Amino acid sequence: MPTDIPAPVADYLTAKVGDPVEAVLRNFADDAVVHDEGTNHVGASAIRDWAAEISARYQLERTVVETHRIGAAAVVLVRVAGNFPGSPVDLHHHFTVSDDRITALTICP
């Protein structure tokens, strides 16, 4: 994992889909927002549900292609492969970090 990105982002990206949801959730602030597939998931409970659903629905593998750090934020290009139409796809992950926690994550093509 590149060392130029904030630690909680690196930890999130190295967590495997299917790991305990808590392994992913520990990187997010309690009031964080995740925007994925056109939906906002706000707060720890909603992010837990989002992570659990993705883990159950898709058999994903992620490969980090490129990273950019902008202050406490990071933009990461991730190749995502799995059991979904059009696999694999390259998705941009835009992270905002504060107090060593992810406060916002937007995933887009």
C-alpha cells in the first residue's frame, strides 16, 4: 500500500471484502458519509449496513491502481472485480479524513 495516503484510508483499502464489517467500520467517523451507487449512507449504522450488503452481494477483489494525496484527503483509483455486470471496473474513491478517521467517501466511475 502506498505510504502517501492517510492511515485509515490505507487500512480501509487493505481490508478484504468479507472481512468482519467491523474491520472496515473502525476506519470511519461515527457521523461519516459514504456515497456509493447513487445513495448516501450516513452514520456508523448505515455504513455498517452498506458494508455488510456489499460483502454479501458481491465477491469483490480490489486492486489499488493509483493514489493521490491532497492534504488530509486522498483520491484512489481502484480496479474492482467481482460477480457483477461489466467486471472489472475502475472506480475513483474520494476520501476525506479528519482526526485519523474517514469522514466522507465518495465512490464514482
